[in-house]
Amino acid sequence: MGLIMHSFLLVPYHSWRITHAHHHQNTGSLENEVAYIPWTRKQYGLPSKNEDPEGDGPHSIFEESPIVTMLDIVKVVLLGWPSYVLVNYTGKTYPEKWTSHFNPFSLLCIIFVLFSFFH
């Protein structure tokens, strides 16, 4: 059933299944996460937490509005998900050029197949 449903979504089922399980085992870990590694304060250009008067960075009056939330969802669905599946945009970096869920020879797929086989 997973293979059939993922075929309609144009997402390779087995590589996604394996990396998704690994993602849920390591959610919140900056070292072991594979799907979404959040940017650090330094990458955002923010001061250290001790030097920040607000404690969690600058805020916008629009950041929790329904329109901005809807635009963020659209951005993730139309840009984020395809870029992650095709070129592993927000995921862990690997030494090869084309790390993708569609490339069965990429380290992304091979490492997690071996991980799931021996785990």
C-alpha cells in the first residue's frame, strides 16, 4: 500500500520510509538528524543568546498571522518538500554531488538501508 500511495505522490517509497524512521528516532538532534537540520543563531546572523535582549531573536508582528502561516505552509509544500526529496536541501550533508531519495546509489539510501538491515 505504501508503494502504491507514494507512487501517486512521485516519492520513492523505500528510501523515504527508511530516512523518515531515522528522522523520527533523531528529531531535535543537531548531530544525528537527517531530514531537517535547523540553522544556528550564528547562521541567522543573531547575537548569542546571552547577548540577545529578547532571548529568542527579533520578532515580527506578522509572524503568527493566518496569512503568513498559510504562506509558510504553501512554501514548504511547493518548494521545501520537492527540494528535500530531489536534492536533500535541508538534510544532512554528504560528500557526494547528488544526494537524493531518487538516487539509489546515494549515501542517503545506502547508509540507511544498511542501518535498517543491521538494526
